[in-house]
Amino acid sequence: MKVMRWLGATSVLGVGWAQIGAAAKARAAEMALASAKQATAFDWSAVLWKLVWIETFLILFLCFRLVQLVVRYTGYDPFAKWDRDKANMRLWLIVGIGGVLLAIWGTSKHAHLYLPESASLHGNLIDGLRNGILSFTYPAFILVHLLLFYMIWRYYNGKVHTATYEETHHGLERGVLIAISIPVVAIAIAGIYIWSLPVHGQKPAKDQHTLEIEVVAEQFQWRVRYPGADGKLGRYHYTLVGGENVLGLDFTDPKSQDDVLPSLKEIHLPVGALVTIHVRSKDVLHSLFLPHFRTHVYAVPGQKNQVMFVPTITTQEMRRKTGNPDFDYELACNQLCGGAHYNMRMKVVVESWEEYQKWLSAQKPAYSPEQVTDARKTASNL
Ligand SMILES: [Cu+2]
């Protein structure tokens, strides 16, 4: 029966060797495609990789089946002398410790894919809250899993069979309950306070500049409206949308007449000012997402939404900080809103208040006398 053992071992080794060969071929195909850098209509390397995986699982399955059949028809069980509980326990330890190591490796490897550095006042608090929560949930995750697999080791076949029974210990339970409640309640209170900041929770400090702008979403672009010299956005009505008046501004309102509507694909924001963005949509659901400012709000047709934040780092400073001279903040649509959804992005320029004022004064207002008459005509026809 020794032959059986050799037969099994050599066939598994042979199959393993063949699989390594197939994987090497798939990798070579992948590298050849990458080096050719041609636009391939069909990615053959991906198919090869899938075949390698399917084959591997099939062969493993066949190996197990082969052993079963040999045991059934020859009565010879090569694993008869094995302590199966012990083997199971060891396999579980590999799964447990391997899983924990994989989690630590994965989180450290992908740490750079977390959100970019925060560039708003409330963003720093949100990051602080997240890091605070992670500082104890992450060690707890590791500890609980190590304990879980330690228990499997402890109670495996033999040494300790049964767990010890203890009467309910009310004092201990109460203690644990209180100990857990304190951080949970603290997180809830901090969360309510911090997450309300971008919604309605910020008031301008003394001498702090404020800016209210409007960002309007439509398939597939953003339009930004800045207030003119009066610092106030004027009225609009959806029935006035048409022709040149893309946002439906009511030019009979003097506050609308100096509003500025640049055709640029960028937003200008002054650093240190309390910026409020009014958001609306002309067609479908969109979503205004400013990841660096930890700011996100839906653009819903027929609904006025708003979000507020204080930018803390100018684009120039961020370029120095990241060492990337091409760095730019980004506004993205975070809602799959149609075929050209990917097109709904805009550069965000954060600059000093003076630079912002200078830039704004160089822009032309959207108002023209013809539009006022148009608007009046439309309004009288309503
Ligand atoms: Cu969109």
C-alpha cells in the first residue's frame, strides 16, 4: 500500500506543477499585453486566469474524490492514523491567524486609498471622530478574532473538553454594560454634533467672510452662480428656464441682476470663509461631492438643498503639501445620473479672499436688458 501513498503524492505534485505552469503562462500573456499597450478588444489574459482558477478547483475536487474512492474500494485509509480533531484545529488556526495577518497587511497596504487630507474645518473633526472610533474598534477586532481562534485551540480534542459553568454574575454584567455604553453614547453625541456642522451647524465668527453660491446640476454638467457686489443671490423660477437664461433667473429682481454665471469648468472659493452652497437639479438626481472638504449633498429636482463648510487650505498650499504641482481639488457627481455621468466633474480653486474678489470682478454678470424684458414677458404669461 506504500505505492498508493507515492502515487497520490506524485500526482498531486504533478498537478500542482502543471497549475504553476498555467499560471505562469497567464502572467506572461498579461505582461505581453501590457508591454504591447495596444487597445485590445478582448482581454485574453483574464480568460486564461479564470481557466487557471477553475482548473485548480476542479483538480482539488477530483483529488478529494479519488481519495474517497480509494478508501471505499481498497479499504486502505492513508489518513486513518490522523487525529482529525487536531488536524481541524490546526487548519482553523491557520485560517484565524492568517485572516488576522491578512487584515493587518490589507489595511496598511491600502491606507493611502482612504479619503485625501481634509481641507475643511468640520472635515478635521469628522476625521478625528473616525480615527477615534478606529483607535479602539480596530484593536478590538484583532483581539476578538485572536481570542476566538485561541478557544478552538484550547478546547480541541483532549485537554479541556467542557467549558466551566458559572452562575450569572450581575455585578460583572452591569459593569460591562456601563463600560460599553459610555463610548457608544460619547460617539453618538459627538456624531450628532459633528455631522450637523456641514448641514446647518455653523455660524460665521466675528470678522469672518461669508459666501453663498449656488451650484445647479443638469445632465451632464454643473453650473455655478456667484452673488455680485450685493453679496446676495437673486430669485429664480423654473418656468423662466429657457434660451440664454439657463438657470431661470428672475431678472426683475435687482439681486439677480449682478449675479455672475461663469462658463468655466471650475469653482472658486475663498479660504477661511464660511461657504454655503445651495444645490438644486434641473433634471434627475445628482449628488454634489467634495471629498477634500468632507462635504456631500444630493441635488434633487424640485428641492432646495444646502451644505456649508470652511475651506482651510488653499490650492497652492495643498500643492506644496502634497508635493504635486498639478494638484487640484475636485467636485464630482456622486450619483450615477446617466450616460455621461463621468463628465460631471469640476476643478475647485481655493484662494485668498482678495484673489477671489479679483477673479469675481473680472467675470461678467449674467444680466442683460433683453433678458429682463424676456423674463417680464414670461412672468406675465404665467
Ligand atoms: Cu450627475
